[in-house]
Amino acid sequence: MTRPAKDIYGAREPGRSLESQRLPAANAELTWLRAARRARWASFFFVLLTICAVFGLGGLLVYKQRQLVNLQRAGASARSATAQMQSGQFGGGALDPAALLILDDVAGLERGAVPPETDAWKKSRWLKQTAAHVVRAERAYAAMEWPQVVAEYESALLLAPELSDAWRYLGMSYLRLSNFARATEFFEEGLRQQSDVPELWNNLGVARLKSGRPEAAEAAWKKTLELDPEHRPARENLANFYFDKNQHETALPYFVAALRDRSDAPVELSLRYARSLMTLKRWGEAAVALAEMAQRFPQAPMVFFRLAECQAAGGEIEPALKSLRRVTELMTPSQALALLARGEMDALRQRPEFQQLIGELTLGHR
């Protein structure tokens, strides 16, 4: 006869076997193991996601850092292109779109600096948008499509107001569109950002003169020469400015400086210099200047006409008549007759040689 199993745990319930009482405990243990396993997997995925987030954030920071470095490189690229604009005109060199084409002032901002109006240009999307506007604007400038230049640069300035060269390009474009008031505004705004650029001052003078502000134009050109005493366009502008005001004594030094050591001087500028000398009755100097011009411009009839006038005023009748004959060779008979009828030829009008020349032209005109 077997004895019943002894309940050594003291937990046996009357009427139930020991095996049936152990089953719930085993199920609880299995449930706990499963919960522990799920917790371990959850912890693993949490750690994995945390690591991915850290690396993602680190990659984003590196990307932004590289963007800022690219801005500095873009500034160097833009400076090389800006150097081609010494006369205020685009030199035609294409900038690298990969350099983002953000020009000097933006590239020169301290890292982390925020523009006064907006920081949209710092964000990747708007940075690329700004670059796209600048690329299209420069291409339009090279193609002389001035309305397109205006539209693209004004769009770029809405995103990056610190693009100081954009103000210059816009000013030049409005000059070519004969909108002198707007050109003046853009040049003045560019000078508020970069006050030491001679080309901006010179172009501002042109815009001011065209918009009816001659005194302000004169001041701008003088400021140009303060910044760059050798700035040839400003010298020419001041020489022509004083010539048009009949201030020939004041104009002469600027003419001399603009024409000094220059073999490519335009004939109009050289003729104005000679006419200033003639107005001041400095016939000898004018004759020397015109004789040199006759060698450089052998096909310019007005050079020989003014030379004849100087020679006649100095009593050199034969050389004057010779110069007049050269005038008739370079013009049609009707044009030459109209020119010889001017009052500058009164000193020669009674000379037989002059009358003979008039007769020849009259026959040729018929």
C-alpha cells in the first residue's frame, strides 16, 4: 500500500494533485520569459534608432559645414569674376554653378551670421534657388538681355540682400534700359554696402547726369578719382562734362590725363581736346595735337578740317589748303561744300586756291 506524496511546500490544496497545482506557475514563468525577450528586442531597436539618429544628425552638421566652406570658395570664384568688371561691365567669364555663385559679401559673412532681412539663403533649397537666379542673370547679362537681367537679379536680392555685385549689375542694366532714376537707386544702394569701389562711383555719375543731376554727377566722378587717381573713364567723363559746360580751362587737365600714353583714344575725345585748345586760342598746341591725330586717323575728315582751321589761324595758308583738299577726298562733294561753307573757313575764303576748290566741288556735285 503506497503512501500519498508528502506536501513539502505546504501549498497543496485539498482535492487537487500536485502536478495540477504546478501548471500555472510554469505558465507564468513562460509569460515572463516572453516579456523579457520582447523587452530586450525593444531595447535593442531603441539603441539602434538612437545610434542612427546620432549619425544622421552628425551627417547633417557635416553637410551644413561643407555648405559654409563652399560659400567661402564661392567668394573666391566670384572675386575673380568681379575683377573682370573694372569698367562696370561684365567680362563674360562664366562662373562655376557648383560654387553656388554666392558673391563676395555673403561669402565673407562670419560663420553663423544672419542677414538683417532674412536668413533664407542659408537653407539648402533657397541657397540653390539664389544660385540659379544668379546663373541666369549672368548669362542674360552676357547676352545683353537687360529685362531678363533685372528680373533674375531682383529675385536673387529678395533671398540674399547682401549680394552687393547684384546691385551693380542691376544699375548697369537699368542704364542700358535708359531708366536712369532706377539705375541711380541701385548704384547708391551698392555704395551703401561697398563705398570704396571706384567703378560704382563712376557709373553713379553717369546715371546722375542722365537723370538731370549734373552737380551730383560731377561729385561722383571726383570721388572716383579720389579712390583711383588713374581711373580713365572718370577722367573722360569729367573732361566731357566741363567741355559741354564751356569750361575749357578746367577740362584741359582731364583731357590731357585721359589721352596720356594712349594710342587707342577715340577720335571724338581727341577732337574735343583739340577744340578746347582752339577755343582758348592756343592754336599752336592744337595744330600739333591735330597733326598727330591726322596720322592716327587718316580717314577722319573732321580731323583735317580742324587742322586746316588751326593752320589758317596761324598764318599757314598752304598747309591749310592742303588739309582742306584732304577733306574733299574723304567726303562727297555735297558734304564737303556744306563743311567749307562754315564760318571757320572765312580766313581762307578769298584765297584763289580756296575758290578753285569750291568750283571743283560744285562741278562734282552737279
